[in-house]
Amino acid sequence: DTAVSQTPKYLVTQMGNDKSIKCEQNLGHDTMYWYKQDSKKFLKIMFSYNNKELIINETVPNRFSPKSPDKAHLNLHINSLELGDSAVYFCASSQDRLAGANTGELFFGEGSRLTVL
Amino acid sequence: KQEVTQIPAALSVPEGENLVLNCSFTDSAIYNLQWFRQDPGKGLTSLLLIQSSQREQTSGRLNASLDKSSGRSTLYIAASQPGDSATYLCAVRGNDYKLSFGAGTTVTVRA
């Protein structure tokens, strides 16, 4: 059973296209995230949702739009793709509203490698 | 803004040697600190989570310490094995839900 699953794992597309990456977690967590890992392997947060509510929205182009239909899903839609969007996008989840030793521990998906040609 | 630094950027040791990975952060008002492992082309695997009220966490050969006042955490891996070769990432979480990552330390354990 995969705890945090993302699809697709690989995505190759042309500049200007629109694409989506889907993420689902079966851990019962209340918070989900999207991170971007660039070519230098540096991880940077893009968005976070808690119970379907947007709580973190970093400075990313508005071509990126997250959507959370329910607390187990957080999808990322990217419009008008550019060369600089090429990266690995990671979805993650955590449980933040329940006190306990592991509160706030993040679990990551395997990543979605996006290549824009 | 939280800044997280990991030193060294890369480390190569012979099998059996103990590993010491350092992480420093600029803002001591943290919620927790988490150490991850990332293998090439893979996602991040959580190794240890230290809440802000804790000083250390241990799991098998791994031990992580946290000193909030000095803004430091250290990950110790005892008796390293070739299978420990990976990139190790330190991430600090503020009270605003944001997790700030270091650039990682790439470890190579030589057989």
C-alpha cells in the first residue's frame, strides 16, 4: 500500500501545453503539500492545503494552480508550461491537528519528473 | 525567513566508519526538525522526527540531536554500510506549517 502516491511519475511535454499531476494519500492526514525540486536538488515548498483549505501559497507563477477536492487529494495543474518548469514535483502529507509524538511528520510521494521541451 | 545549511555537502567514508552530518538553521522558533534520506531518482524517506521540545531521537543505528538555542541538529549514523549511501536532507518546520530544507549531504560509503 503506497501511502502518498503521485501520477504520472514521468511527464514529457512541449512548451505552452497544460498538464496536471495528481496526488493521493491514504494516511488519513489533514495537510498536503506540493514541493518542487530543481536541477540542483534543492526542495522548495509551493503550496499547502489543510482540510481542503489553502494555507501556504509561496511565490509561484499563477500558471500553477492547486486543487484539493477532498483532504486525501491534492492535484497540481500547470498552464502554459515553460522550459523553467522542468523539475521533479513532490507531493507530501502530514497530520497536524492531532497532538502526538509524530504530529507534523511529513511523508513524501515518489515524485513526478516533468520535462518541458 | 528560515535558512537551513547542511555541512558538508558531500562525504565519502569507508564501510564501518561512523557518519556525522550537520544541520544548522537561523530561526530557533521551530515546530520540529526532520531528517530524510533520498536515493537517486526516488522520493524522500523520513528517518527521524524531533519535536521542538525534544533533544534527540534514535532509531536503530541512527541518532539525531537537536539544540534549538544554537540552531543545530546532528545526525549520527553508526557503523556505516554501503546501503547507507544516499543524500541526507535536514528540514526545519516553523509554526507556520512551512518546511525549509537544507541542500543535503551526499554520502558515499565505500565497501
